[in-house]
Amino acid sequence: MGENGLDDELITPERSDRYKEVISKRQNFTVILENVHDPHNIGAVMRSCDAVGISEMYIVYTTGSYNLISQKVGKNASSGAKKYVKTHYYGDLMECVQDVRLKYKKIYGTHLGFESRSLYDLDLTESLALMFGNEKDGLSEAALKILDGNFIIPQYGMVQSLNISVACAVSLFEASRQRLERGMYEGVFDDNNSFHKDMYNQFVERHFEHIRRKRKH
């Protein structure tokens, strides 16, 4: 038995190599969701984050109970994305922003305003966070004040709106496209890199937690 109380063989060489490959491609950008209450939308955003190499996301609620919603997300997030994308929950916007700025240089938000720029005109290879509000109200006035810039996703139909998870996916994959062109997904796993080692250990522990839960049922 391994130190996790499970057979070490459960982490096969193939799984270990896959973890290292994924970790080597993790990127220095993230997502902030403000008052997005639908757990299905949050789960979809989580899957998009994992797909483009985002290791963590931030969710802030100034309305509603974030503890209750986080429990629902935990039950509904599909495809195992929650095992590989760490989610931080907040009940205070400024506390969330403060923590984000400790790791990321800029915060851009989706908002249709006079100074809004097209998503495709932004440099998304920087260290940054992309912030999205809910479909009904968008970002709050307080959130708009802390942004380093606003952006819109150009649309050419009659209905000028997108589902939050779709808008997020479009934005993240544009960032991924830009980063791919810059060769930012060509990293190699480094055993001496503390970020790589910590994330590898997190992946292993979450894998074991998943197995423990399955065995209980």
C-alpha cells in the first residue's frame, strides 16, 4: 500500500506521463466568474479552463450563498474537470481581486462600453485574468471599476448575446490560439520546478480521492 492508503500501482506509468504532459502545458492566465449561479454553466467553464491549460479559476458571489452553490458545482461538474482545475470561492469581490492580482498582472472583463475593445485585438499572451458576469446583469459596477480593460466578442446576428459558458469558451480558445502561436504550449515537465511538483502531487491526491469516493459507494 502507498502512503495514500491505496496501491501505488493505481498511478500507472501512462497516467503519470499524462499528468506530466498536461502540467507542462499549464498557462499563466485564469478566469473570474461574478455571480454566475448555474452550476451547469460553471461546470462547462471549468472544462474549458482545463482544455486550454488553466490550473485554477475564481468564483465570487455578492448575491446568493456561495457555499451552497459550490456544493452543487462539486456534484455536477462533469468529465472530471474539477479534479484538475482548482476553484477558489469568495463572498467578497475585493478580497477575490486582491488574491488574483497577487498572481496575475491584468484583469479584463466582458462589457459593452465606449472604451470596449474586440477580444481579437487584445494581447492574451500576458499574465491575466478574464472576468465574466452572469447573462442577466453582466458585471457589477464594482467589478467594472477594478478592470484594466473591457472587451466584447464581435457578433453578427440579430441576438447580440452568448451564454456565459459559450462566451468564456470563445475567449479562452482565442487566448489559447495566441499562446500556441507564441510557442507557449511547448514546455517540458521539470522535476525541479516547485509549481510542477506541487501540481503533480495535487493531481495524484485528487485521483486517490476520486477512487476512495467510488469505493464508498
